Amino acid sequence: MSDKAYEWLKKHSIETAYFLSTAEVLAWDQRTYMPKKGKEHRAEQMVLLTKMLHERSTDERIGENLALVEGGEMVADPLCPAAVNVREWRRDFDKSIKIPRRLAVDLARATSLGESMWQRARPENNWDALAPSIADIVDLVVEQADAIGYAQEPYDALIGEYEPGETASSLEKVFRDLKPALVSLLDSISETGIAPDTSVLHGLFPVDSQVRFCRHIVSMVGYDLDAGRIDVSAHPFSIGIGPGDVRITTRYQEKFFNASVFGSLHEAGHGMYEQGLPEEHWGTPRGKYASLGIHESQSRFWENMVGRSRGFWRHAYDRALFEFPVLNDVPIDKFLLGINAVKPSLIRVEADEITYNLHIMVRFELELGLLRREIAAADLPDAWNEKMKSYLGVDVPDASSGVMQDVHWPSGLIGYFPTYTLGNLFAAQLFHKAQEELGDLEERFAAGEFAPLLKWLREKVHEPGATYSPRDMITRATGSALDPTFFIEYAKKKYSELYGFA
């Protein structure tokens, strides 16, 4: 009986995954090639799919079949694929049956329209047009959190969707531990008086050359272009549609080097994680990523710890000089200092490794304020501007480069931002361990050897899928529990060498 029950659950899960992958294609199209006038129709398509998915996720037969399998011999080993699947199916089912169909549909419609409104309002710097959508979405996600339930506060229910095991209080502790070290490191860099010449990154970088170069470097590090593609979008993203189809996007700025190059490496990191998940388990939790923090660890790993390293550019700089003659008179040391310049700035996706986490703190605290009803959605620009001045010392000139710069809130992704900082911390810890086990990674990069590192990540992070909780995965992979010290030491070593301080 339990065997048949498990097979029913597995078949149901895989069929549901095909519906989800269909929704992913629609989401990719909406962010890349969909005509502007198609937004209303697309919203209704997403609503219909959401209704179908909600019906499947709340099917009472899921609970009946889970009851037949749980506690049986098939799941006796908690780390076997069947046990992992049953554990996650139970978690998802218990959550799904708590969310009314009406709420699921309302959220799908509000976020689809909210994202379309953001795409239109941000270039126009029109916060007033977007604010009502944000207010509606905040109300809906609070209702969602109340429906799911939580121990302490609504934020706990939302972060649990992206990073199982984390809570508002656990995240507040992470940021408390991290902030003093970041501020101290910023002070040390500032005291050197060194001002990197970032003008070398501004000049004529023809888009067709950027396209070729970005395809070259993502393929070089291991992103399989035969199982993916690179397109253009307003906000770079990656999307795993299914085995053999993991897509990424970037954005090209003809007079700025960093945006497309590091955006492509970042999204390629996400893409390689999706491409490395076990295909034989696709459609079940065992074949799914562990968490968004683990996902982000892969993107930040390849963007920063590999892509901004001296070894990487010792290998790739000749190709860069070929594609971009404007760099021909730029020594590699000057270039490296430019791409690793530390300077508080307005835009998160363009922030350096040190100030990036301060950007996340701003967003995390604003999210908590929204959900705790301490901040109204309409007041977000003022609250945003105040925190940016306090944390980063920058003045925000307008909403477009301030509170409207990210697509997350219009897309309903409240609770998502802390996964970026967790990803940075996970990445540093993984990089430290990989260096111990593989030897001098800088020399490997300089020789164009990226495959051994990708293989190591495949074994430690990609192949296990969702077998382990995020923190447990990091402990197993590195031998240490999550510890911000690894990121702090990585940053101190890197930036003391670049800026010449002890």
C-alpha cells in the first residue's frame, strides 16, 4: 500500500512541476519579449495557472497518501530520496491547505500587475503610480503569513518560504554580528586615502562586443549554453524551466563595463546550480534547490570570489582587451582595483562586496517595518532615503534610483532580500573550504581551470538538492556551522591586498 501511495505522490509532484515550468516560461517571456500591451492578458494566464496549481497542491489525496507512507520502512532513512520527498511534500501540503484559493489568486493577479507596473513606472520615476500596488501586495502577504501561521511574527512565515529554518530574530542576529565588521573594514579602506580610478570602466564598450564577451566568460566557467541562453531584461534574473533549459538574462550599458559582465557571471552562478541539480529527481523535492540563500551563494561565488579575482583576469584580460580596445592602455592592476572599488553607492546590484550587505540591511529593516505596520507603503521613499543616508552616507536623488530600483516588492517577494546576505556568507565559507581541498584557486583560475571548482560545488552543493536544510548543508560541506567570520576574513584579505593596509 505504501509503495502505491508513494508512486501516486511522485507522479502528482512531477505533473505539478510541469505546470510550474509552464508558468516559468510565461514569467520569462513577461520579463523579456512580451509586448507592453499584453500585461492584462498575461495576468489572467497566471491567474488561471495559479488556480490549477492551488487545486493540485491542496488535493486531499496528498494528505491521504502521505499518511500511508509516513513512518513506514520506505522513509526510515531520513536522508534517502523518498524520505526527503515525503518530508517536503508534507511541509508544502500543510502550508498550501492553509492558504485560501481566493488569496492565492489575488496574489497572482496583484504581483503580475505589480511587476508590469514597475516596468512602466520605474523609467518614469513615477512612485505614485506604483505605491498602490505595493500597498495591496503588503496587505496580501500579511494575510498569507497569518494563514500559514508563525511563532513570533508574520515575517517568520515569509522568510521560511525562501530560507527554511530562518526567522526575523535569527536574521537580526546575523546582521548584528556582521555590521560592526563591515563598518570597521570600510573605515580601514577609507583611511588609506586610495581612490580607485573607476573611469577605466566607463567608455565605449560596444554592445555586440559585450554580448560576445559575456557568452565567452559564462561558458568558460561552466554555464552550459546548449542547455541555456542569455537574454536581456530590465532586471537580470535566472530561471530554471526544466532539465536542459536553464535561462539567464543580463543588461548591457554601452558606456559601462561592469553591468553586463558581472551581471552575467552572477546569473550564470544561479544557472550552473540549476544545471547541476540531479536530473533523475526533477519534479520532486530531492531534485530541487536547497534554498534561495544557497542559490545566492552560487551566484555571489562566481560573480565575486571568482569573477573579481586576480586569477580570473590573468586568464580573461587578453580577451577583454581584444573585445574592448578602450582598455588597451589600462594595466591589469588598475583594472582590478577599479572593478573591486569600495564606495557607497545608490544601486544594490552595482554595489561592491563590502557595502552590498548594508544595502540588504536597509531592505530587510524596511520589510520588517512594513509587516510590523510601523511603515506605510506610501511612506517607503522617505524611510528608504533616511536609511540610505544613515547606513551608506548617500543622498537618494529620486525614487527610480531609490525605493523603485528592485523588482522584488512589486513581484511579491517580501522576505527574499536577506537570502542575498546569507548567500554571501555561505559563499565565503564554501570558498574557504574549496581552497583547502583544491589548493591555490587563484593559480587554477589563471590557468583557465574552472572545472575542478565546479565539480567540487556539484558534489557538495548541487547534487544533494534539498536533502539538507541550508545551514545543515553548509555544516556538512565545510565542517563548520554558519559563521560570518569566514566572509569577514575573506574580505579583509582581499581588500587589504588591493588597498595596501594591514
